[in-house]
Amino acid sequence: MGNTSNDSQSENREEPLWLPSGESPAISSVMFTAGVLGNLIALALLVRRWRGDSGRSEGRGNSISLFHVLVTELVLTDLLGTCLISPVVLASYAQNRTLVALGPERRVCTYFAFSMTFFSLATMLMLFAMALERYLAIGHPYFYQRRVTRRSGLAVLPTIYIVSLLFCSLPLLDHWKYAQYNPGTWCFIGHKQTTYLRLYATLLLLLIIAVLACNFSVIVNLIHMHRRGRRSRCGPSLGSSHRRAERVSMAEETDHLILLAIMTITFAVCSLPFTIFAYMNENSSRKEKWDLQALRFLSINSIIDPWVFAILRPPVLRLMRSVLCCRVSLRTQEATQTSCSTQSNASKQIDL
């Protein structure tokens, strides 16, 4: 017991208790303000969308989109993470003390590191749930309509929180797996425990690959749907209402894919420095300042996500669809109509 206490005291003496001179809270304040403001705007837009969907579904009996249920849960997760993590950094700057010195027995440092790992993993699991929902809706529509409901979407959030809580609680079994990083306002998994650090980074990387695979499958299925729609224009008439509903469904699925793809790319870019940091040597990481850059990039993701949803409104998504050639151009429509009319005239002559 005496050796353990001596080791812990020497570990505490190695970590600074005061912030270096010249440190400014400007970046942390801007990140906190942008995160809270962006998430509140996104929540307001989602509430408006929910009201609009519920109002339109009264006459048709349709439920609110499960995709938007998952987006709402993602925004709530980002908002909760921003409100629980950023004030700790601001308190450190306000008292000019490091996280280790803010509370007894490194409790503030442990709280900060656990919150960072928890909300980063929960965000990635939410993106995976959204990608899996799109994959099932487009690739397996019959299974999706029978088994996947809005109630199951409401159960996604507590399930993800439980899984993240169990996985991120493993470092709590070892008191020194969390370490304080320069300038003293960040705590995360220590480089001395490389096994769990690399396991965490590998899990994030595997989730990113799984999300990209689901998105790629959705793109392939949307291309097939587009080709079937073009062939059906020259086929037997199915009614204008049926074709209009098919075009609306195609547009909505493309909008969902664009939104999910941009969020996935954002998280992949924000997680890449952390993955490099996890597999680097401790000395080289500190020398090249990868630790601070990686943790900042990892925390930026929860700030960017709500702004992506707030900026990508339906008019912007329609413009992106037209730029990405997701809709049939006017020339293609004219060529299709010309070919269809030629085929119809030829069939009429044959009948005569």
C-alpha cells in the first residue's frame, strides 16, 4: 500500500497544476458557443419538421420518418456532450488551474476523459444506426416495412448509451489509464495504456468503414432505382400519381444519403488525427503535438454535425442533387420522351 501511494504521489507531481502563461480560452469559448447554438438551431428545425410531418400524416396515416428520429437523437447526444464537457474547460481557464488540480483525486480529469470517450463513441454508433437504417430501407424494403418501426428507433438511443457506457467504463478499473495532456485543459486515455487506446481507435475506425459500406450500398441501390425508373417511362403507363410518388421517394432517399454522407465524412476527418495519435509513440506524439490536435478534432465533430443539418435545408439539397446529377436532366427527359413517342408511333403502325 505504501508503494502504491508513493507511485501515485510521484505521478501527481509530474503533472502540472497550473496552466502555462499566455493560454487563452478564446478557442474553447468559440467552440462551446458554436456547439450550443448549432444544436439548438438544429433541434428547432427538427421540431418544425416533426410538426409538419405529423400534420401531413394525419390524413394519410403515415408516421414520422425514422431517419429524422435518429437525427434528433444524434443532435440531442451532441448537445448533451457539448454542455457536459466544454464548461469544464472554461472552468479550468477561469481558475487558471489544470483539470487535475480542479478536484481531489483527479476526479475532474477522470470525468472529462470519460465524457470525451463516451460521447465520441455514442456519436459514431448513432451514425452507424442511421446508415444501417438507410441500408435496410433501400436494400431490404420488405424486411424494413415488417420489422423496423419508429418505436425501434426510439429504443436506439438508450441501447447505444448502454453499450457506450459499458465499453468506456473499462478504464475506470485502472486509475491511471486517464492522463492529462497539454496545456492541462484536456484529459484522455493515457499513452501508457496502449492496448485500450488502440482498441478504442480501432473500434471507431471499424465503425467508419461499416458506415461507408452501408452508404456505398445505398448509392448502388439508388442507381438501380433510377435506371428502373427510366425504363418504366417507356413501358406501360402506371399512372401519374404512382410516378410522382416514385420521384418524391427517390428525392427523399437522395437527400437522406447526402446528409448522412457529409456527416460521415466529417466524423472520418475528425477521427483520423485521433487514430494516428493512438498508434504513434508517446514521445513523437508530444513532439509533433498530435495529442492536442487529435483531441480538438475529435471534439469538433459534435459542433459540426448540427450545423450540417441546419445548413443543408431542402432547397440546398435540391441544388446539390441537380449538381451531382441525381435527377434526370432536361435533355435526358426530352430524349426519353422522344424515344418513347417513337416507340408508341411504331407500335401503332404495327397494330394498324
